[in-house]
Amino acid sequence: MTPSAPIVGIAADDVTGATDSVVQFSRTGWSSRLLLGELFPDSVAPGSALAVNTDARAMDATTAQQATASAIRNLVTAGSDRLYLKIDSTMRGSVPAQVAGALDAWQEQHPGCFAVVCPAYPAMGRTIEDGLLRVHSGPVEDSPAGRDPVTPVPTSEFSQLLPGTATISLSGTADHDAQALRDAAGSGVVVVNAASDDDLRTLAAALVVAGPTAIPAGSAGLAAAMAAAWAEAGAVHASAEPDPAPQGQRIVVVVSSLHDVARAQTDHLRAQLDPADLRILQPDESLLDQPNRLAQWAAGELEVPESLPRVVVITSPEAVGGAGTLSGTAIASSLASVVQQTLARASVGALVLVGGDGARAVLDATRAQALRITGAIQEGIPVGVVEGGAAAGKIVVTKAGGFGPVTALLDTVTELTRTLTTPLAHSTEASS
């Protein structure tokens, strides 16, 4: 690692987005971690990527702007000299406020900074064409993101998603494109069309030329392109951190997401696994706001921990998500308490956390200090190891609720089963 290698700070709007972005840096040789809690490292080596979660997606605009700015100031204090703002690939939630917060904090170090917004993720079917956000070629409002129970997206037009911004296409000449970005960011923000990975690489090259005054704001798609471009520009070389040693063979899958995609993936897992290998822990909705009753229910379900099969799925009730029910954060907190009891009573080798609220709640409940990201099961499904707390050393997979094919959870469990049962033959770094 050369002293000129940058330290990249990643501010993300939820935990799964943070890991999905920082894993792109791990793949390109960066020492990559999701930092948890309020403690930041005293010193960070060049060639590191540090991700933090702001929880800003479902916040109101003022709170989201403040949370994003605060997180970025902490990243600067930790040594970050490059910034990546991770936003939702379908523009769910408080994206305009997150961008505003990033500009507020970053301009303290880089006066005249501007944001370049491109949430395209072609590998997952998200593209920006002629200023329109598309999911698998259709308008985003017609996709599951348009029906999201917490942060639905009502339009595919960036003129409405980010009012007052211009949308441009790039030429493929880095110097010219960098100047085009500066010229178009009149209000401090410019949106860039991208329909392919080549388009994202073109944008990344322009952003390298534009320097740290340009803030890339996108999903894991642009993060991958920036990781490669910044690594090449800063001479970042592959890090050699050890893979975690498995602590058991049981896999606990926590599905807090209420997204239709997450529900379908869970149903497919249940349908395909041998019933003898699977246990479903699904508390009744009436228990979710009754901590003592929920704990009693979980204790009964876990009374004979050695009888638990190799896969345990902890999921919210089917009815949750209608009008008047608990918030996603409250549901996630309830499920996290069941996870705590499971970890205390049974040996667990790996956690699969589906949904950003649930991932955050479980990691908070176990007092994890960081996740060291080691690779990915498949695109959009990072894997790493917990550092600190009650789950230290356990393998953790995170996945956004709205991502992936219907087989994604089954594929994840299958890959983890191989890793946990034959640790000498399999690394947690899976091919993508």
C-alpha cells in the first residue's frame, strides 16, 4: 500500500446498503469495514474503506440531512479523504436530504463541492435512461419499490425525484466529462444517465479527474466502479486478512424486511429445504409490542436448543405491514430480541440478515463494533465477520429486502452450508 492511497468514507442510508457498497471495495483490494456504534478508529491505514450507517432512509428531511452530515464529519475525523454517498438504487426514502447533508459536511473540507447522483445498478436491473429511473426496463413506480410499505417511490422522473437538477450523459473522455459534471452541477447536484457497467466505469473515470470536490452518490453499482478507479489511481493492492473460523454449522436467517421480494425469497427457501432441516420462528403480531410476552414465547420455542435444525428462520408475521401496525424499526427490534435468545441458547455459525432495519437491530443487540467485509455470496449479498460483541467471529451475510432473484436466500444458505461444514475447502470469498 502506498502512502498516496486514499481512505474512502462511505455514508449509507441503511446497514445492508453500507455492506453492499463496502464489499465492492473489498473485492478491489481495500481493507473494508462497516463501523458500528459511535466509536471510530484512532488511525486508519491508506487503502481503507470505512462504511457507516446513517439510518436516514425513512427519516424526515431535516433529520436525514443532519444524520448524514454528522456521519460524514465523523468519517473525516477518522481520516477519510474521499467520500461515497450510498443511496438507494430505486431512490427510496430521503435521498434529497441525504445529498444536502453530504454537501453540508463535505464543503467544510472541500469548498465548492458538488454531488454527482447516479443510483444505476445494471447488474440488478436498475438503470437511468433519458432522466428516467427504470427497474428491469420498466418505470420504477411499477416495480416493487413503487409499492414499498415504508418508502414507496411514486415516479421515475429525476426532475421530480431531485427537483432543480439537470440530467446529462457522458462522452467517454474523462477530462471532458469531468468538466461537463462541473458545468452541469449549477445547484450543487447533477444526475448522470447510465444503462450499463461501461457507463458507470466512464462516470468513475470522470469523477477521479474531478477530484474530491465531486461526491459520487449512488448504489453498489457505482461503488464498484469507484473502488476500481480510485484503487488504480491510488495504487491500492489486495489486502491479506484471514477468513473467519466457523463457530458452528447452524445458520440463523432473520427476515425483517416487509418487501414483496423478501417474502417471495423466504417462501422459496421454506418450500425447497427439507422440513427436517428447517425451523420457522414467527411470533404472532400481538407479541411484537409486548417484550415480556415475546421473550416468554421465544424461550418456549428454544426450550430444547439442541433440537434446532441447521437452518432457523426468524421472521415477522405475515399480517404485519398494514395501516396502524408497528414501524419497520420496531418490528426489527422485536425480531432482534429473539435472535439474542437464540444466540444465547444455541450454537450458531452464521447469521443471514435480510432487511436494513433488521440488520441494524441485530448488530446493535449483540453489541457488534464492526463488520469486516470479506466477499460476497452473489451480487448484492455481502459476507463478512463480526468484530466485537456477543457475536464476535460469526459469519454474517447481509441482504437488502428488495434485491435478488427468488432463489437468493436458498443460494445463500446453500453456500454457507458448504463453508460451515468444510471450512478447509471453502473460503467465505465466493465468486460473484
